[in-house]
Amino acid sequence: MSFWRNAKVLGIAAQVVVILLVIAILAFFGDNLIYNFQLRGLSFGFDFLQDSASFPIGTSLIDYDPSNSYLRAIIVGLLNSLIVMVVGIIVATILGVAIGIGRLSDNWLVKQIATVYIEIFRNTPLLLQLFFWYSIFLQLPTSKDPIVIPGSIFLSNQGLFFPWPAFDPVTWLALTLIILSIISAPILWRRRKLAIELTKSSPDNLPLRDRKEQLTILLITAIAVPLIVFFVLDWQFPNFDRDLGLIAGGANLSLEITTLIFGLAIYTGAFIAEVVRAGITSVSKGQWEAARSLGLKANLVMQLIIFPQALRVMIPPLTSEYLNLAKNSSLATAIGYPDIYSISFNISEQTGRSLEILLIVMASYLSVNLIISVAMNLFNKQVQIKER
Amino acid sequence: MTVIDTQPPKANLNPLNWLKKNLFNNWYNTILTIISLLFIVWIFYSFINWAIPPAECLTKDNAPRICANYADWNAVTENMRLFFVGYYPEELLWRTWASFKIIVALSGFSWGIFSASSTLFNRATIIVLSVLGASYLTILFSVGFESQQYLVATLFIFAITTLIGKKLGTNLPDLKLWLPLVWFFNFFLVLWLLQGGLFLESVGLDNLSGIILTFLAAIVSIVLCFPFGILLALGRQSHLPIIRWLSTIYIEIIRGLPLIGILFMAQVMLPLVLPPDLRLSRVVRAIAGFTIFASAYLAENVRGGLQSVPRGQSEAAKALGLNGPLVLALIVLPQALRAVIPSIVGQFISLFKDTSLLAIVGLVDLLGISQSILLGNPEYNGRSVEIYLFVGFIYWICCYSMSLASRNLEK
């Protein structure tokens, strides 16, 4: 057989050609880059990150003032982005699940509202929606006359004010307790399930004592956590002073971040709703009917039979919606919220270091995406059917 | 033996029964219904209250202060030309009209030819046409008299070319195969008409704005991303490790970046990595950015299609003596692409929506023009809601009719 008909030789030849081609393209780009850098008197390096940023940032989770370095400005931006992503994902999930279930409701009116919501928000650009919400939020009453939502929440064109625990030692202690119980609850729950299974096979009912203890611990945690949240935490309520027209205390979110989280959640919620609907309809009707005929109540069927199976179908598309939300949070720059993209863009304009800045922005988005996908893949492994 | 009719009995659905079955079948559905009704009434009441201003606000001058609380649709109707053709030179507007009429005529013609073997109207086309028709009428009633004449004329052109297409399609069934080629040349014809050069006064790519730019960016990027996307998908499925790695790295990196970052890269970095004497216009750079972005996503869609083609297909083709490229081109790809038409349409819709990001990188697309109307004109200060609603309506019409069409294609 002649060598040009040998699949192995052809394969190697093809790879060599592709590599040469890629190297040639990269060399062409690199050569031009060096030439253009020299032409414009630019240089490459990350030293500039230590220089003073000398621009103010409106919203910041950590201390920042214009004399701080560019690096710190970028970290401020990254944190600002992360908070939007985390809160946005939580709100969008709640909204999406609610709308998705509404879409499947046997109530005709609820179904129509959910459908209209999905069709409107899925078929218009997110950027337009953000502009729209921002222009509406800007027309909110001033802080002299805010909208009061029950539970000491104030909404004005200065942003959203809401109660928030003060960060004193008691709060930290309570928070640690809450986190510990949240971690331990599923472990206990799993051990309890195991104990139930063992009870059937063990003759002397030894695990039964364990079961009672575990149940008591679970119950105590379930009662204690809300009590701690409501009474032990030192809640700071925002106060509205009508004479001064000022709201003080509690926590506040600027108008920009409120708009951004609201817009992202509304947009992504519409997509998540479709994911939820597709997941639930993917479980065959026979499952539902079989469970009902075994005598399970409707809510138990949903909880024990339909939802666990739907979750398996839902997680991969849900992951990509979360990734989309994380990437879309970069549209913050359009409404003036200082996220990592908009701060980096500022620095790039100021210093002319576009290549370095681009690499930093790329690295941060890629790592955030990697974290989200790894976390969702772990979760996915948990809910998949264990076969053999 | 007698055949027993196993059909279920027809449900007796008079309106009252229907209401009872769908809205009030148990106590929590009743509560839900009441809450939803209140919600709908509240939304409609406040919207209509705002959207239809009282009579004294309709006069242009010395409107009372209270009118700021009502909509002023003049902000939309007075800028209608800007939304559609942007800053296109006024004396050359005939070229945009001509392009629009050519596209409409060709669409009618294609529709006629495609439905030559069946009827013109079925459920799918009626739904899509009524959505498009309703918006056409809305726009027809809010433009000047001259434009109205043109629009009505275009409607006639559409009807006539549809009938011609139907007639020709019945007589010459092969015409269907030539349509893609006609559209291909038509694209360049329209681009030439809009952009100028070659006997026409040049307008320049960077001076295109408004909905023209939105459509241009969306269509060119989706067409350009096809070859790259298919190659990347094949590369990612390849058994040659280096090609597979390179494709995977490209796809995963691009999919991990926000589009706005890629557009920024295309605007700022592209001039840096190209020879200094090669100056790309801003629109071309933006389209390059969209293509880089969309081809990674298209590759993933096509990969799904490639995986859905059974192995037996390519094995059978090889057994018949076809070589590798021919197996791909004739057997695997056609089946793979057909399987992923819905997701490709979905991707086109999202790319169409994503063209709104042009507004951030300083180009004046449909969203960009509404921004510049709001910022550049103190007269329309505070009229952002009206303008955004209108722009959103246009985006919605385009995306919704595309998704309707693809959903009906699936059936």
C-alpha cells in the first residue's frame, strides 16, 4: 500500500500540517504584536499593577481608596463581580424554579402568566433589559420618600436598604454554629437513613437507639438554627429619618447592583424555568401514575419520585445557565457598576496595557467558570443513579 | 365479535365547566386564580393608565407638568427613521428602501416556491405571518405619509412575488435548489446597495447604523461561523490527539469568556496583531469578534449532532468505498446538521440578541441608536421607558417569530 493511503501516515501528516499552520498563525500575530508594540512605544509586563490606581470606585467590599494599587482595584472588581454572581444565581434559581413549576401548573391562568413571562424575557436582549430596569429604577422616589416594604426594607433611587446583622463576636459565633449545623445535618440524615435500613436486618434492633439519638439531634438543630438567626444575631435595622430624608443603618445595596441582580435574575430565571419544565416533563407520566397508584400523595410523589429524576436531567443545562449568568454579569459595565470587567477596562484606558489587562480578565473569568463547573459536576455526581 | 369503541367520551366543556376545571378545581387553585387575576388587572391598569395620556398631554407645546407621568410616544414616532436606517444619508434613503423591497420580494418568492407543492397557509405560516403582520401594521400607522406609501407598496410586492413564486414553483420544481444561490447573491447586492462603491456614492461600512447594522452583524457572523464551527466540531471529535486538543482548548476558552470581553479583544487586540497597514473598520472587527465567539458555541451544537449519527452510517459508507472526506460530507454531516437545526436556530436567536452589545463597544446598532437618541436629545430626556419598550418590541418580534418558525419546523 502506498504511504498516502496509509491512515496512520495520513493522520500524522495532518497533525503536522495543523501544528505548522497554528504556529505560523501565532508567529504572524506575535511578530505583528511586537512590531506594533515597538511602533507605539508599548512594553509588556505586570509591574504597573503596583502603581497607584488614582481613580475612585463607587462600591467596594474591602477598603479601597484611589491611592491604592491597580492590583487592589482589580481585586475590588473581582469581589464585586463575585457577589453579583452568587446572589444572582441564588435569586435566579428561586425565580426560575417557581416560574417553571408555574408553567406546569394545572391552573390555566398561572400557566399563561408563566408562559408570557418566559417568552418576553427570553426573546429580548439582556442588555436592553438592564437599561430598561435601570431607567425605571432611576425614576424611583428619592430617599426623602422611599418605598417601604414590610420588614424594614426601604427602596429608593439611592438603592435598597435592608436589615443585616452587625459583625460583633456574638454574630461570628452564631454564624459558625449555623454553618456547622448546615454541614452536619445532611451527614446525620444520611446516617439515619442507613440506620433505618440496618434496623430491618439486625435482629436485636441495636441501631434503633442510635436512631432516636440522631432524631433528637436533628430536631434540636432544626429548632435552634432559626432561633439563633432571629434572636441571637444582632440585627441592625435601617432607620428612616423623615425630617432629614435619610436612611441609615442596616445594609444597603447601591441602585446599580440592585438593578444588575434584578435584571440578571429575571433574564436567567426565564431560561432556568424552561430547564425546570423540560426536566419535569422528561420524567415519564407512568412514573407519576405508578406512584399515585401505590397510594402516595401528590406532594410526596413530586418530592420522592418526580423531582429526583428530573434533577438528573436538569443539572447539565442548569450548569450552563449558571455559567451564562456569571459571564453576563460583565454587562455591569453598561449601567456603571464597577465589576471586574469595567474596572479592568478603566485601567486599560488609563495605562494602555490592554494585553496584560485582557489576560487578567480572561484568567479571572475562566477560573470562576471552572469553579462553577467543578462544583456543579460534583453535585451532578451526587444525584446521578449509582449503577453497579 | 363487535368492535368496542375505546375512544374516551368527549368532555363536555361548556365555559362554566372549563372555568371550574382549569381555574377553581380546589381551594389553593382558587386562591392562585384570584391572586393572578389581581396581578394581571394591576399590570394592565397601570400600563394603560400610563401608556394612554389624557387629551391635554397630546398637544406638543406647553403641556402641563403632570404629563411627565404619562407616556409620550412622540419620542418613538419622531425617531422612527433613526431606529431603522440610523444615520444613513437622507438623500440616499432610496437605497435602503430598495434593499428592503428586494429582500421582501425575495422572501415572498421563496415562500411561494416552498409552498408550491402544498398550500400557502398552514398553521405555522399563519401564526408567523400574523405576528409579523401585526407589527408591520403598528409601524405602518406610526410613520409619515411618504413612508406609509412605500410600506403599502412593499406589501403589494410581497403578495405579487408570492403568487409568482407559487406559479413558477409548480411549473419548475427544480427552482427550489437554486434559491440558496439566489439569496447568496442577493446578500452581496443588498450590501452593495447599502454600502455603496462601484457606481454608487460610497456610504462606508462604519456609517451603517440602526437596525441595518443589527441585521448585518447578526447575519454575517452566523454565516461566517458555520465553516469554523463545523471544522472545530470535527476537530473535537477527531481521533488525532493534537487536533482534538487544539479544538477543545479553543472551544473551552472562548466559551469561558464573556462576549463583551471578546468584543473588546476584537476591537483593541485585533489591530495590534495585524500588520499596521491593514486597517479594519470597526464593524468588521466587531463581526470578527462575534464570529470567534459564535463558532465555539456552534461547534458544541454540531458536536451534539455528530454524536447522534449512528456509527453504522459511516461504517456502511466506508464499506461502499467512499473515502474519509466524502463520508463526512455526504453521509455524516447532512444527518448531523439536520438533527441540530433547532439548536442552531436557538443560537442564531441568541446571537441576534447579543448584537445589542455593539452598543457598548461604541457602534450604533438598534440599541445604540436608542442610547444616542436619549443622550443626545434633551427633548427626549426621561422618555427612556417608551424608547426601550419600542426597541424591545422590535427585538422580541424578530426573536419570537424565529423561535416560532423553528418550533413548527420541528413538528
